[in-house]
Amino acid sequence: LFMFSTSYAKEVKVGIILGFTGPIESLTPGMAAGAELAFQEASDSGALLSGSTISSIRADSTCIDSAAAASAAEFLISQGVTAIMGADCSGVTGAVLSNVAVPNGVPMISPSATSPALTSAEDNGLFFRTAPSDARGGQVLADITNDRGITSVAITYVNTDYGVGLADVYEAAANARGIEVTAKTAHEGDKADYSAEVGVLSSAGGDALVVIGYLDQGGNQIIQGSLDSGAFDTFVLSDGMIGESLTDTFGSDLDGSFGSMPGSLGTGAMKFKAYAEANGVDPSVYVGESYDAAALIVLAMALGKSDDSASIAANIMKVANGPGTKIYAGELKKGLDLASAGFAVDYEGATDVNFTDVGEAFGAFLEKGIEGGQFTNVAQR
């Protein structure tokens, strides 16, 4: 008699959709590498679904073109992906969710979409994010501004879901802390010339200019114009403005400027930094969140004993919030072994993963400063 089993090694396809072109293109190679590090770790472990391996397929979200992002996600669906790591920017993430993920029943975990609007998006239990909402991020940034003794700011924000949502939260939080907002103006992300915007901001004045935008498109040019005109020399930076391409461009001209981004200085972050660097991955902006998103996907497969999309979606919260054995970066084999055997795991990962009841990170934040032309970690908030 032959015993037939559904357990056999196979190639499982998973999508990675990030803005490989566009206003954060300097950040996305590292984010993809973080996700692929987790997928490779799971594949090499031999512990995923009877020795199955993950084959990841990249697609370009552009970060700003919702139609292009949805088309890229449709391509991933056509390739047979069972889950998606991404998207990245909030507007395209919402478009992929409503137009592709929900209609096809495919779960997606974004490492970096932070718009408060996504909290209440209709997602049929398919959307998760390892980055916390700007509803809290804007308050943290206002706290840091206040703690640094700044009493008046002008605000410029990129005219996207991300920019609008974060600017509104920051403005309200600044006002509540007694910080005067002298001007609040939108900018487009892809103009050739920002002298008009810089003119409006400089005439409004303030102790600092708050730049809520993207470091490779728009935000960097507004900083350049502000420095050239002498209008501002201190900048308050949103997470989308934080990355080495900014300090590579401006160096010590930005000394004294500061910002905040999701992140932690806890045990998980330190373990991830060591693990990533040992594997040739720079643990930079949103790289840990990307590793965690990918790790949650594979652990959910193991707990549900299936690579079926619905099973993955049903098990993500269980592996994210425990209770169970804590699993950190570099420990996916241990987590996969335990989950496959039916034991509970509590994935901590790089960012101390803990989800709200709608599947988004509670999240800690890092206060970032610029000293000697380099970003530094000042404190965890």
C-alpha cells in the first residue's frame, strides 16, 4: 500500500513590489535585499514546507504612479505569487491593495506605507504593515521639534497620501505643543524648479523648515533652494527624507537638522544589524521592516502548513503577536521548525514586531540627528 501525502518540497513564488524607480529609488535596493535575506534564510533552512524554497519576483511600484503599481502587481499575480512583500509608498500601496490584492485574495505586508488612511482600508484581512502609522509618527516628530526648543516652523509636504496625512498630523501636534506654523504648502514630487515654493516658505519664515517628502525627488531640491537663498538652515525631516543620498548631497550643511523614522535600538534591532551585515546587507532605512515582512510570510506558511494565500493571511497575526517562543533575525530555521510542529512562535525580528488588531505595527521611532554630515541615532522614542 502506498501512503499519499500532500507534503512535498516545491518552489513557492512570492512578490516583492517596491519603487525601484522614482522618488525613493535610493532606498529600495536595500529594502528588497532585506526581504530576500529572509526568503533565502527560509529556503536554505530546509524547514519550510518539507524543504520547499522561496522564489521571489521583483516588480516596480514607482512609489507614485498608482496605475503603474497596480499593473506591476497584476504581473506578479500572473506569475503565481502567493503573497506580496510591499508595496512601499502609501498611495500605491492602497492602489495595489484595492485593485489587485483584495480581488485576488493575496495577502500583502508593507514595510513602509505609513498613511493613517490605510488603517481603515477595506482589506478583507489581507493587509498588514511592519511600519507604524503616521498618526503616531507625526506626534513623535512634533515632540522632537518641541524638545529642541524650536518655536516656529514652516511646513512643505509632498502632495501624496503620505505627505497630506503626515502634514496634517504634524501640524495639529505642533499647534498643541505651542509651536507656531507660519506656512503649510504642498509641493509636487517631480518639478524641474521649486523656486516659487521656496519663496513662499522663506517669506513665511520660522526657526526651521519641516520637509515632509521624498529624499530623491522634490524634498532634496527644496532643501537646496532654501540653503541657496539663506531662508533656512535647520530642517525637520520626515522618514521619507532620511537616507544616505541626502547627507551625501548636502553633508555638513545639514548639521543640526533632525527627523524621525520607525525603528528601534532594542535587542531585535541589534541582532538584525549584526545578522544583516554578516550577510552583506546594509541595515539601513526600512531594511529591517522589509526583512520582518518577508519573515512573517514564511512563518505564516509554516504555521498553516500551506503556501495557500488564504492560509498565509490567516496565520500572520498568530506568528506576529504570539504568545510563543520569541524569534529574532537569523533564527528563522528555529521558528519554522517550531511552527511546523504546531508550536506557537512570537516573531520579534528586527523591529520588535507587535501588531494592532488591524495588523499594523505599534512601532517604536528613532530620533535621527545630523552631525558631521552624517545621520546619527539620537534616541528611541
